[in-house]
Amino acid sequence: MLFPWYNWVVVQSGGYEILEKLVEFVAIAEERVIDDFIGYMLEFQNFLFESGVIDDESIDSPNDNLSEVPLYVIDFHSKEYIWEIGIKFNTYGKSYELEVLIQSENYSPNFEKDDLERLKVIVKNFIKAKHKNIFWLYDAESEFLATDLYPRIFKVENLARKFITMVMNRKFGIHWWKLVPLKIQEKHKSRFVGYKGIIDNFKDVDERLMSIDTGDLHDILTNKVMKWESSEENIKKLSKLNLNLESLNKIIQSQQVVYSDWWQTIFSPLLPESFLEEFKKFESNRNHIAHNKLIDKSAYKKILHSIDVVQEALLCGIQKMSSEFKSEEERKEEAFEYELLQEELISERILELKESESGVITRNSNQILALFNDELSRLYDSIEETFRFSEYLNFSDYTEIENCNSNSVVFEIQNKIDGYVISFEANTDINDYEGSQSFLYLEYKKDGSSSLEEIGSVSYNYGEVEFNEFQGNYMPIQMDGISEYELSRLGKRLVEIINTEFTDYKEKVESSRYSIIKDGGPDPILDLPCQECGEEWICVDETITDLGRCLNCGEINEVIECERCGRKDFGSPSEDEPFLCEGCWNYYEEE
């Protein structure tokens, strides 16, 4: 802390021990401008009241118990923050000094609030009225803002160095440094030893632009390379007798003309017109922050805007440079890509012409695979429609073949009654050149089997055309398309497999039901509707399938046998009482 606690006159609403120093400054006068320190402090306190910093409720009456050293503390609340302002009066010969300290228990510098900025300006303005000289010693808010800005400045400054280095290397090669102004070259030489003395691992790196100032970068951007103009008049002036070296040098200097204006010819096509002006502002702001000068939030915003403007311009400049200054390798690559593109465009145009004139559609391997998927999916939909009344069969969704020439399961069919499943797998052999054939193969795997059995195949004919010189157009030799005959044959084979491999339990029971009943056996089908589908196909013969399973939809219905008559009915077993069907229950009730 700036002041020892044992000498303070404290004006407070409560004592606080943990305080953060925020602002510290001294005010100097060459003559005694304060005769009554306590009166001056009360005047200061009233000024704070009038400025709206404190009010009657946030501060108590002062204690006038003073020691030899005039000290004063104001401890107060403002909004949600707790503040403390300390002032100490010192005399050093003919110099009269006020030490001022602003602290807080719960305020820290931030970007959003302006409480500290307002407070320190109000305090400074009051002190300044009687003291000509104010010396700022510490400002936490200024330090906070500058600490945020400096890395941004550092980044943009090095971005400018990168931009200049890349442009000049690509424009002039590695010897461009010889063309920069001599004063910049000399500055680099003077700093060379000290600069490289502390970077052992990078002594072999060209660091010229890293060792010069930001202003020197501006000078490089605006550099004008001068050249002596050879003319008869100029030669006559140089041919005069008795010219000393100084006079000769002045004449040569006056006869030079601009040979190359770097800004106009090199940099301005890559950067905005206002860049030089913006870069000068950036340099000024950079020096302000680098030399640790005070800033407030208004200055922070202006400097931040300047940084953003220059950074955006440099990034755009680097992007433009990359597109305009291209290496031989990049140009060759672009030329090669352009040739490929032209060949591709020509091939596409010829292909379009062939298709429009001949009517033959040319497909690549992915398009052929997509066509196979479309046709197989449609075939599967038609098979599912064929068996739409066979509710005991569960058809999965169709899964497309994703890769050429590889097996994949495209659909499955399950018998809901016994859980029997058949998987259907497809494979392809695809060729995409004129006159070729591609094939879709379909196989199936039975439940519990590891081997595949063949179903059939469908072929796709790749179209073929030729140019008819007599007619002057393309004519078909072979039309493209899938064999409809093979597709139909494949569909019939699928229906045959489904009918053969899956048991229709309704049909099986129906064929034996009459003889079972005739021979005095119980009806294998319960004369009650299924609780799921509403059909009377609930099986109660466990030699056929699970008790209570519906042979129409596969749902399990809870069925139990009546303990009196043996008739089966909906219900569940109970340990408390025997199960009786509705008829037997009514019989016992009537008795």
C-alpha cells in the first residue's frame, strides 16, 4: 500500500481488509496551495457528493483525530462496488505533494464497466484545480487494456513483415534487400550483433525485417528506387572543370529520376488505397502501447479498430499475392488441371452428342449400380405385394447395394409363426465400357445355414454406338438397358422360394383340421378371435406351435385350460383359485 494505516483519518461505513490497488498518482505544486488540509478534504468529499460518486447513506462523518502527517481516507459504496480513496500531504523543501491512491475490495478492471474510469477522472479533475502537475504512477485499468492490445499489435506487425518478405522475394529474388533505403540497411547492421547474440538456434536465419522498426516497414512499402538519367544536358553539367566531390554529388543527386515506385508498381495492387495512412496510424498506436503510455477505453477501441483494419488489409493482400505471384510448379499444376478440365468437357460434350443422336444412354459404374438397386428394389416391392395377404410373413426394408463387386444383404423375410428367416444377398459384376455387360447376382441363405444358394442373375447391356459418316451422326449398335426377361424370371424364382421354404401354418392346419375333429380329437384352433388381428386362428395344439399363437399374425395370446370341462379360453393361471371358463363359471353361480 501507498500509505501506513496508523496515520489515517478514516471516513467509512465499514472496515475492509483486502483491497486491490487500482490507481496511484501524485500532484505537485511549487507553492503551498493547501492551508487547511482537513478543510480541503471536506471540500473534496463534497465534490464527490456533487459528482454523484457517493451519497449521504454510503459514508459516515469524518474523524478529525490527526497526527503530524496529514492523511485522509474515504471509504464508501458506489452501486455494488466498495471503494477506498486515500490522500496524503507531503512537503519536500519548496515542493508540495499530494499522494493519491484509489483501491477497491471487489472491483477489477474489465471491458464492460466504466466505474473506475469515471471515478479516477473525477478525482484527478478536483486535484488538478490547485496543482499544475499531475504524475501518473500506476493505472490497473490502463495496464489491463494495454495487455490485451499488445499481442494483437505484435501479431499484425509480424504479419506486415511476412507480407513484405514474401512479396519482395517472389518479385526480385533473395537480393531485394540491396534496393531498400541505405538508412534502413545501416540500422540493421547496427543491430545485427546484439540481435543475433541471444538467439543461438536461429543465427543462420535471415532476420532483416525482424530487426527493423515498424516505421521502416512503411518506408519499404513507399520506397522509390532512383536512377541517374543519362542526357546531354546532365553530362555537360558533370563535365565542368574544378568540381569538388561535394558539388559533384549534389549534381548527381539532382539528376536522378524514379526508376521504380514500389508502392505504385508492387504493393498498391495488393492493398487498399488507404493502407499507407492506416499503417501510419497503426505505427503510432503501436508505439503508444509499446512505450507503456496511458490509455482509456475510448483509446482502446480506436487502437483495436486500427489493428483490425490493418490486419484485414494484410490478410487480403497475402491472399491476392498468392494468386498473382505463382511459382512455376503452381502454374504447371494449373495448366495440367486446365488441360484435364478441357479434356473432360470435350468428353462430356461428345457423350451428350452420342446420347442425343443415338438414343443410347451411357452410364458409369456408379450409375449402373444405382440402376441395379432401383430395379431390384422395385422387384422386391412387387414380391411383397404378392404376399400382402400372407400376414404370417414379415418383410424387412430393402437395403441398397453400396459397393460394386461385393456381397451384401439386401432384404430378409421371416416367418412370424416359427421365426424362420431367409436372407437374400446381392452381388454385382460391373463393366462400364461400350459393348460390355454387367451382372446382378441374387442368392439366399436359409436360417441356420452358412452357405449361399443361387437364385439367378440379371444382366445390363452397356450401349454401343458408331459414327455414321454417310448420315453424319451417331447411330446405335447396341441399346443400353436391363434384361426385362431375366428380371421377370428372377421374380418368379423368388416367389417359388418363398412358397417352398416358408410353412403356411393356416394351410397346414386347415388340411388336417376336419379329420382331427372327425376322429373325436379337439379342434386345434380356438373359436375366439386373436386379440391382435381379430382373426380366429389361435392355435391350441402345442404339437403344431406355441399355445395361443395366432397362425395369421404370429401374436401370442394368453390361453388357459378350464379345470372343470377342459375347454381353453383367454386367461392366465392363478395360485389362489382354479381357472374356469365362462360357461362353467355361470354353471356354478346358478347352483
